[in-house]
Amino acid sequence: MDYRARFAAALEALHKEGRYRVFADIKRDCGQFPHAVKFEGDATRKITVWCSNDYLGMGQHPAVRSAMHEAIDTGGAGSGGTRNISGTTHYHVELEDELADLHGKEASLLFTSAYVANDATLSTLTKLLPGLVIFSDELNHASMIEGIRHGGGPKKIFKHNDVADLERLLKATDPSLPKLIAFESVYSMDGHISAVEQICDLAEKYNALTYIDEVHSVGMYGPRGGGIAERDGQAARIDIFNGTLAKGFGVMGGYVAGSKDFCDAIRSYAAGFIFTTSLAPAIAAGALASVRHLKSSQLERARHQERARTLKKRLHAAGLPVMDNPAHIVPVFVGDPVRCKTVSDTLLERYGIYVQPINYPTVPRGTERLRLTPTPQHSDADMDHLVASLTELWAECPISKMPMADKEAAE
């Protein structure tokens, strides 16, 4: 077998579909974010980043950077091992306590990423609860899908954000079997927000556990940054939280939060936790500072919401196909992978605007889009430049006349 030819053919298929991904080599300008420098061989150029998941810009916050410096100077660079073998520093313990408090739970457990936390936790729950039936929203993140698949137990997929369909599936399931409803609070590609209260009502009615992925809402919603469940007054009704430290909190890592026995069981049985070197102490320290800051500060959240609302209004006024949603995500519909990449490339090359194209498998084929993520640090001038640049591109080559929701309705 010609292995090299097989790899080359697989890559060529991506190129033909317009789905081959190129990494932008950038260096963020601390203190000037969302501005950054892009490296192009030996040359560099200034750009503005419009696709960062550091939603609040906490990755450059003075308190976060100071905490990370202090941790490096005090304890060195790495943790030195898994959590069981010398890798549990006091920073990890403090951070887990802080996250448990954030969600009003007895305990939390840190992972190297929220992806790993979802995969390890959902697959382990199937083993801990024999016969567990998992009810999963059809648009759940790949990490949740993988965790459910790795568990190997029965699953039932309900239509996206459709509580009636969820109840239909719950009602048809043997009442004696253990059940878990897995869903996200904010769906990051469309900006949809789930009906948390209604899902909790169904969980209580049918004796099911609730598992919510709050990755795209922790830090950014709720009076203390606890996410959509906190904002909607439903946190106490959620059994298991999954969250990240890499988006709203601006650092790195993931976690789950729940009862003491739940976290202890995952800690003791999940291979994805047991056999992984723990987060570097500096990362844990930076995340700890970020969580503590956002529990008391409302400035970042308020400014972030205002920026998102303003950008959506500006795009609508310009006649651009922004996909309406109630969250901070601002998707601009394109609907074709080649054109989506062309628009993204042109924005970067001609206007110095970095927006990564979102293509399959991140979103379904035919729903390709630009995904804009305004931050508190994006200025009115940044928005002026973005909207003017997109308007010019759409005038040159109209790509889509309507948002995806309208497109689907028309079909």
C-alpha cells in the first residue's frame, strides 16, 4: 500500500471541497487585543482578530497575568505529574473549590480541556450507571457525541431545542432505567440558547439526570458568571455542569461540577482524568484569578453584551445576512465552503480582518458561515472597518441574501 498517496488523496479531497484548513500564524498584542500581528514568512503585518473565543479578553487581564507570573516564580513551570502522582498543587485545589462555588455545587473536577471533560465524564457515567440511557440534543458538541459513543450505552437523539420531542423520547423509555439529558446552554455556531427550565422540568418528571455544557456561557452570563443556568435561576436543578476555562475566563482547561460523590467517582474511574498530567500551576492560578474577578465584576459582561447587540444591528442595517439569535455569537451566513473561505481569505489579505471560515464538519454542509465574536475590546472604529469591508465584498460578489433561518423557512 502506498501510504503517502492515501494521505495526499485525503488532503486533496479537502482542497476540492474547499474545506482544507490553514492556520493563521499570529501573535496577540497584549494590552491592544483584539489587535495582533500575523507572521507571513519573514514579514509581519497588523491585523484585527474577529474570531477569538477569548470572549471577554480575560487572557490579557492584569490580574490574570499577575497571578500566572506569581505561580511560575513560586512553583515553576509544570505540575510534575498526574493529579494522583504529585500533580495536585494548591492552585488546583483552590480552583476546584472556586468552580464548585460558582455553580453552587459540592465539588468540581479539573481537566486539561472541556472536550476531555465531556468525553471522559459521559463515557464513564455509562459504566457507573449500568443501563443508562442518554438523551442528547442533535446539535451537541463533538466532545459530547464522542463521550456518549465511547460509553457504548443506549442513546436517543432529540431534535435541536425541541422539548416536545425530548418528552416523546423520555415517555417511550422504560421508567426503571437510569436516564441522563445532555445538552448545551449556548450552541456556539448558531447562538441558540436552550430551554433550561423546561428541560429541568422534564428531568424531574421522568427522573433523569441533567448534564449541561456551559462552555460558551460561563463567565459571560449570570450575576456571577455562572452561565445561562445561573442567569435563568436554574443552577440548583442542574445535576452536572461542564465548563471551560479557555473562553470566557481566557486561559485554558475544562471541568465538571456536581455532587461530591459524582466528582469523586469520575476522579476515581475516568481514564481521561487518571492518566493525564494535570494543568500547569500557572494556568490554574490564572484561571483562578479570572473566575474570582468575574464573580464580582459586571463591567466585562455588560460591555460584551452591548458590543454583540451593536454589531448585529450594524450588520442588519448594512443588509448583510447575519443569523439572528439571542446570544453573543454573530454568524454571517454564506452557504458555500469555497466562497466562505474566499471571503475569509480576502478579509485577511485585503482588509487585515481575521475571521476563520466555519465549514463542515463543524457545521452541516450548505450552512457555511463566518462566525464573528465581538469582545468588550472591539471599538466602534473596529466595527466601522469590519462592516464597511463586508459590505464592499458583498457588493462585489453577492453571496447570500438571507440568514439561514429565513433560507430554511423558504425551503
